Amino acid sequence: MITLGLFVLGLALLVLGADQLVAGASRIAARLGISSLVIGLTVVAFGTSAPELAVSLTGAIGGQADLALGNVVGSNIFNILFILGITALVAPLPVQPQLIRLDVPLMIVVSGLCWLLALDGVIGRLDGILLALGILTYTTVLVWPSRRPKQPDVDPTAEPPPAPTYKDRLPFQLGQILLGLVMLVIGSRWLVNGAIAAAQTLGVSELVISLTIVAAGTSLPELATSVLAAMRGERDIAVGNVVGSNIFNILCVLGLSSAIAPHGVAVAPAALGFDIPVMTLVAILCLPLFITGKIVARWEGALFLAYYIAYTVYLVLSAWQHPALATYGWAMKWVVLPTTAVLVAALLVRDVWRRDPLPSPRAR
């Protein structure tokens, strides 16, 4: 009963916390004249990445700095393939031009940078400081130009605006964000602990638990926030949360962990040979899918989910050293990936073909 209670309470806190976070963030965006996308890329994304930051910094301080890399890489893969996939199934997600011009290319660049810094087997202190400075630069570049004072048109015949309520006050909106973050962190911890206890009671192996529940546990706030944002119509927040969280995880979470750890963050050969390349390829996959149609359609969400399932199956087969691993890996490398590349290329060609030609001077 305690296990079930933890699971239910954790789920309830996740839902309520996500609702409060999205509501407070969207109101502050309107107050400051900042777009919902920028709020999703910064306040919401950084806030929902609090569990990853806490886990990685605790590991770095406690001498388990090598856990920081696995936490960041696993969360980034989960964010795109699972969270973006689920959210797109809930509601197709429009993609703002800024994501295509700046944020997604930056996510690809920092993923590649992480791969480059890991080639020598360790992400050292200087590497960590470089990454941490990157998040400060990114946040400044993102927020400063977006805060443009609005000059509303005054219509003397219009009815006066309604009197402000307590929900329109800045302290209340900041309190909503803080309360939402606290509920997300506590709720994700209770939900993960309850799920682990239930799985152990049912006799599920620790391997399966670690590869599923625990690996996704720190990303549950992102999942709850993005799904709730999509359901509330704040779809810019839903997409910005995922992209911003991935950028934050690499630049801030991994950067601070590497800077604090005495000997930097160790990079396991398996992570360098498989998981980090997968994280980078997944980030690259976002760009053409975002470009085509300027929307993440439901079928694209299903494609992301299918890839996450395939990735998880590979991890399980690899951990068990199953005889089918070689065949499965060959099929993924020489059948699934080339087929996906051909599909994405075809979508890009179709998107270019369908674009309306420029109107003639006479039509103008």
C-alpha cells in the first residue's frame, strides 16, 4: 500500500507541478513581452532539468563523477525520442523559425562538442568551465533581444481592461513557478521510488529497472511539463522545453559536474562508442524533421518512439550479451538507419517541391 501510495502521489505531484509551472511561465512571458518559446527554452527547460543537475552534482561531489555523463546522455536521448514523441502524439507541434535557425543547430553543435571533448576519455575541468560559460552566453543571447517593450495601440472606443487579480501579480506568478518546480522534483522522486519498489516486488530484475525506470526518472518533469503544455495549447513551451533541456544538460549539468569533480568526468568506452554518437545523431535527426512542414506531426512522434524502443532493446541485449545482439545491431546499422536517411531526404525534397513559387511582379 505504501508503494502504491508513493506511485499515485508522485504521479499527482507531477501533473499538478507541471500545470503550475506552465501557467506561471506563460503569464510571466506575457508580462515581460517575452515569447512563450523563449520561456520554454529557458525558465521551463532549466527548471525541469533540476533533477539531472542535482543527481550529477551530487555524484561529482561524492566522487562518482562518471555518473554525470551517463545521466546527461541518457536524459537527452529520452527527451527527444520519448518525450517529444509522446507530446507529438498528444498534439502536432508547430516549429517556430527560431528553433530551426538557432536552437536546434546549437543543440547539434553542443552534442558534437560533447563527443569531441570525450574523445580523450575524460571531460576535464577546463572543458567543464568552457561548457558552463556556454550556457551563460546562450541564455543572454536568447533572452536579451527577445525582451522588446510593446507599444500597444490605444483605442479610445475600446472597453477598459478588466481589473487585475491576484493571478496577475508577479509574486504569485513566481510562486507558481517555484511551487511547480518543487512538486516536479518531489513527484518524480516518489514516482521512481514507488515504481522501483513495485518492480522489485513483482520480481523484475534490477537490470530492467535501471534501463527503464531509473534512466527515465530524472526526465519525468520534462515529460509531464511538455505533455501538459501541449494539452493546454502552449505548444511552443512543449517544444522549447525539450530542446532547451538538452542544451542545458550538456552546457550546465555536464559543465558544472566536470568543473567540480576533482579529476573531471570519466568517459566509459561504451558511452564513447555508442551512447554519445546516438545522442548526437538524434539531435541531428530533429533538424530535417522540424524543417519539413514546420511541424512535428503525429507520425513523426511515432517514429521517435519507435527509435527509443529500438535503442532500449539494444541496451538490454547488450547488457545480457544475447546471441541476437549481432544480428540486431547489423539490422539497425545497415537497414533501419539507411531507410530513415532515405525517408528524411525524401521528405526534404517533397517540402522544397511543394513550396509556392515567388509571385510574379504583375501578381504583386
